[in-house]
Amino acid sequence: MADRPPVHPTGTGRPPALVYAVAAVSALGGLLFGYDTGIISGALLHLRDDLDLSSREQEVVVSVILLGAMAGALVSGRTAVRHGRRKVVVAVAVIFAVGAVAAAVAPDVATLIAARFVLGLAVGGASNMVPVYIAELAPAAVRGRLMVLFQLMVAIGQLIAYLCGWALAGSGGWRVMFALAVIPAVALAVGMLFLPESPRWLIEQHRADDALRTLRRLRPTGADVAAEAAEVTAVTRNAPADGGSWGQLRQRWLRPALLIAVGIAAFSQLTGINAIVYYAPTILDDAGFGDSVALLTGIGIGAMLVVAGVVGAIAVDKAGRRRTMLWFLPGSALAMAVLALAFATPAESAAQRWTVIISLFAYILFNGVGMQAVVWLIGPEVLPLSVRGPATSLATLSVWGFDLLIAMTALTAINTIGRSGTFLFYALMNVACVVFVAAKVPETKGRSLESIERALRDPLPFRRALEKR
């Protein structure tokens, strides 16, 4: 009898093509997320004139999508526990399409606000569930880069939004901008119909045979899928049948993971990224740069977000999550401080304008790599499977809650304390984030989700327990 080839716990060779198909198709939710949150930046320049909006009304039109995102984040986590990750992502795609059509044909401000709220439901659902779906299907060796693909697609969506804002500039062009989101929404809905369900969710539903079949399709040749399934089963054996309740988040052993997930979620917004994404063209136009320069600078910001996404995708798996944040966030703080100082210069010289634009681009690059590449990755990694529904909902809710805070206060803050004061505050938040990461965030690179959870349950401090494994 011939010797059987040795079984490697993680397999040998490259992951099957299906793994990359899962990441690519589901990450279309990130593209829609980026497009629908970014398109308002270019649309607002003419939307505010067409509908005669005040600064406060502009903030409402921008921000209502974030209220919807908070609601979507709350609902999607619990819904995914009952119906599965894949079905929730399909539903998200349908809601994206409905909201895009409603926004495009909106006859008045009230209807547009309602449509933007519906889009927010989809944005919240996508940001909550797509990273979880990818994390639960991807092998540990490539999980980081595949999850960062979601953020890269967000950046690509924002770049496409800026390009559309520039190409369709003019009265009424914002309707076409909103309508274009239907195309990727349909592609996401159709593509997800052909992808597998999360094997971890299948095991929770006592469908072990289905989970094994799925794992065999998703793992390299020689991978011990039975051992992986047994590890997941062992972790979920004592888990509540309903996927966890909000009350269970009060357990002491969960606190380090919740602090990390919610803390990174909060700093992802308090460091100022979406104040720039939403309002950069408006801020530059009001500062005397002109519509054309403002829109072209917006395109540059979108391109820099894509570059940051690519660099971040490489960095989180090569350098690690923690080190990526500690390397790049100081640059983010410095660039934002330079931007604040540039706006403090009274003379509108060519040197000042170039300083503003270069510091904007540098900030987007450093913050995009150091924070935005990690924010959708760290939560699904450190939050345990037993409470992943409500826990990821809480983390995603924190992202959108602080995003709403920034969106609703950015223009008001600029009108009250000036551009320099506002950007200086964001610079200080970047510094605070570096301190938080250095003190609290462990390295999760190359760790299985189950080994991270076991470290969390260890009596030792979370970081030290994970370093031992």
C-alpha cells in the first residue's frame, strides 16, 4: 500500500481560486460603500445650489446616510446569526440598488434624505458583514490581505465617486451620479448567489458536513480541514444557540477585545479621514481654490486612497497590523498638523496652496495605510465567534456613530474655530491613536481566529497571552 502524503494543518501551495472569488465579489460591497459615501462630495457642490441648502442642511444631507448605517449595523449582525452571512450580503446589494434609484429620482430634499437613509442601511450592513464573511472563509495566511481588499474597494469606490463628480459636474448631474451605483449593486447580488456560506456559521447551525465540504473548496491541497472544523466546533461548543446577546458583552473576559475593536473604530473617524473625504472639495472651494481645482484635488484624494489601500493590503500581512499602525499614524498626525498650519497662513500664495494640497495627499496616504487598512480587519479578528453578531455590530455602530459626529460637526467647527483649529484637533486625535495602539492593541498577524479567542480567555493579559501562542 502506497504511503499517503502527509497532511499539513494549513495545506501547501496557493489557496484555491474560490477564495479570491469570495473576496473579490463580496468586496463589491466595499466599492458600493465607498461610492455612496464619497459621491456626495462632488454632488454637493451643485446639489447645494440646485436645492438652495444652508451649511446645516448640507451636513444633514451628508450625514443621514450615517444614521442609516448605524441602523444597518445594528440589524445586520443579528440577522446574519439567524439567516447566514451570505444572505445578508445579498440583501445589502438589493437595498443598495433601491436606495440608488430613489436618490437619483428624488423630486425634493425630503425624498433625497429618505433615499440616503436607505443607502445608509446598506452601507452599515456591508461594512458590518462583508469583513466578517471574508474573515470566516479565508485561510489565516492570506486573511489580512483579503480583508483589506474590502478597504481597498472602499477606496476605489471613493475614487470612482470623485471621477464621476468631476465628469458630471453641473446642475442636475448629481442624479446620474447617484444612479450609477445600481450597476455594482446588481453585480454584487448576482455574484453572491454563487458563493458558499461561512463554514463557521454552518458549524454553528450543526451542519458539519456542509462546513467540511465548504472548507475543502476553500483550503489548499493537503490542508487538514477536519482539524480546522474540530477547532471551530470546540470554540462554539459552549456558545449560545442564538449567536450571543447584547447582555453577554458585559463579560469580563471580552473587555480587551471590545476595547480594541471599539477604540480603533472611534479613532478611525476622530483622526479626520471622512471630514476630508466628505468636505474637501467644499472646503477648498470656500477657501478660494475654485470648483475645478477643488474637484481635481478630490480626484487626487481618491487616487491616494487607492494607493493607501494597496500599500495597506501588503503591509498588514508583511509587517503586521500593530506595526503598520505604529509606523504610519505618526505621519498622519504630522501631515494634518502641517495642513492646519498652512490654513493659518493668511496669504493665499502659490506656496500655501501647494502646501495645502501636498499635506492633504500625505495625510490621506498615511492615515489610509495606518488606520483605514486596519479598521475593518481588527474587529472581526479579535471579537469571539460566540458573540460575533452583537460584538461586530457594536464595533461597526461605533464607526458610524463617530463618523456621524464628524460629518455633523466638520463645517460647523470650521465656521466656529476655523480650518486651522479644526485640523489641529484632528492632528491631536492621530497622536492619541498612536498612544492607544501602543498600549492596547496586540499583533494578530498569522493567527487563526480560534487561537485569538483562546488567548482572550487566558488569565494572562490579552497581548501577553497572544504573544505566547
